[in-house]
Amino acid sequence: MIELIPAIDIIDGKCVRLSQGDYNTKKVYGECPADMAKRFEDVGIKRLHVVDLDGAKASHIVNYKALESIASKTNLIIDFGGGLKTDDDLRIAFESGASMVTGGSIAVKNPNVFEGWLKKYGGDKIILGADVKERKIAVSGWIENTDVDLFEFLKDYISKGVRKVICTDIAKDGMLKGPSIELYKDILKEHPTLHLIASGGVSSMEDIKALDEAGVPAVIFGKAIYEGRIKVEELKINN
């Protein structure tokens, strides 16, 4: 069964969601991320994806207090990302309760630092974030497009020890129109042992089932929960 990973995106310490990474589309869904995380844990969820959107914009960790609160009030395994750029950012994230961290822009813009994290912490704790627009990597909170080919990017980092990848199709994210299943199939065809985590576009349990049938190991979803397309109780049935 595909691993279910709800997402909590944080701005000003609150649960929010964006559409296609646009901060102008911000919608607040809850004042307390820890309360939301506890709801997920109560139905049997084990993993949580937390994104510091303030950190992504500021290029350094910002909402570590919210991370600390989630970690202290639940036993969830948390992966944390958003603006992590330095060894100190990583230290704060891990000390605040993250079990894993995700690096995306840093892996493109400062590969020496990201590779240093891989060597120090290993492929089980360092997740590669691959945010994609038309199969090219996008960085800096999706504001900046690059000419970096997704498949070359993955091949390079997998050869350097990456084991887990969160791949988000920006065109799908927050749009509730279904995930990029063909893209994920193509990735797994080239890297069948990769722990690929699909992200973006999930609108229903049917979408999650389709990803499962495609052989995708794990899925991140957020807006579908907050908009009521997926009920928290359904996660208990399917978890």
C-alpha cells in the first residue's frame, strides 16, 4: 500500500495552502499546525510533510517553533523543508524535531552544500526535492525556472547517494485536478528502486489509488484534505 503523507504548509505559524506556489493565493486553514497534525496521527497516519513557506521566501529556517510544537505533541515522523540553506538551518530543523529534511533549491544552486549533507546525514535523512515545470527543475519557491532536466538531475544525485525524492509537478500543485501519473511512471521506469514521493494535484482517494496502482511508493497531499475532497476519516480506512 502506498504511504500516505499529509502536508502542512506554514506561514506566520498557521496552516495554509497555495495554488501553484503563488503566495498571493494563500488560504489559511488553521491557526495551529500541531492540532492539525494530531488529527492525522489520531487516524493512524505515521508520516507528515511540513513546509516552511516563510523560510522558502527568506532562504533560511523561520517556522521552527511550529515544527517543535508538532514534534512535541505527536509521535509523527516529520520531514521538513522550505528555505534550508546552511548547516545551521539543518541543525535547527533536526533539533526542533524533524526526522528528515528536504533540500530542493540548494541542490541546484549550491550542490557542494547539499552533497555535504548527504555525506554527513545519509540518504535516509536527506530527501531531494525535485520541483518540476515541463520536466525542468524550478527553484526558489518555484519563482525561478531553470534549464536543468529532471531526469539528468535525478540520475546525478541518485549516483551520489540520494534514496528519497519528493517530485512535485508545479502545474498540478494545489489545483485539485489529479497528479502527474505518467511523469512518475517514467521516473520509476528509469529508477525502479527509488523511494519516489509524488506531490501535487491529488484531489481524491481515487487519485491516491491510481498512484498506488502505478507503483508509486508514497504520496503527499494537502489541499484535498483542507477542502474536504478527502475526509480525515478516509485515511483511517485506507491507512
